[in-house]
Amino acid sequence: MSEPELTTEERVLRVMKSVLTSVARDTATEPGLKHPLSKQTINEIRECLMLITVREQELANKYQRNTSARPRFTDEPKSEVVVSLDVAAMKQGLKKDKD
């Protein structure tokens, strides 16, 4: 099933979140060094990201979008277990039971 098309507001929120996280990542400094952004700016970025997240959740609920999807690693164990059945052996077992 394909994901429904996003509204303009949802696309804007995704881009804004991406830009803000890129700014945070690009300006990150080593521990002990002075950060190039002021503490006020850092807090305002955090507040913006929180507001974006809240609005994304509101829109997801409004448009009944699935919000439980999470990224998975390729080597992450799956919760489902596939069990192969040997139908021929099962049929042989049934024939033995009838005899």
C-alpha cells in the first residue's frame, strides 16, 4: 500500500525539521569547545523542533496516517518467525496413523 500524498503543510514541516537538524549537526562541536550558536538560539531550535513534532502528530491523527512506523536495521532480528513445513513428511505421518 502506498503512502498517501502529503499536504503542503506536512511537506513544509518535514523540510523545516530537516534544515534545523542539519544546522544542529553542522554546528556541533567537540566536548569542551565553545559552541558557535548561543544558548538562546539552541533552545529556540529545540522549541521549534518540539512544535514541529507536535504539529506533525496532529496532522497524522487528522489524516489517519500511521505514526508507529520506525526505521529498522537490516541485521535487526524480526519479530516474525517463519517456519517451513515438510508437507510430504506430514502426509506420510498421517498415512502411518491410519494404518
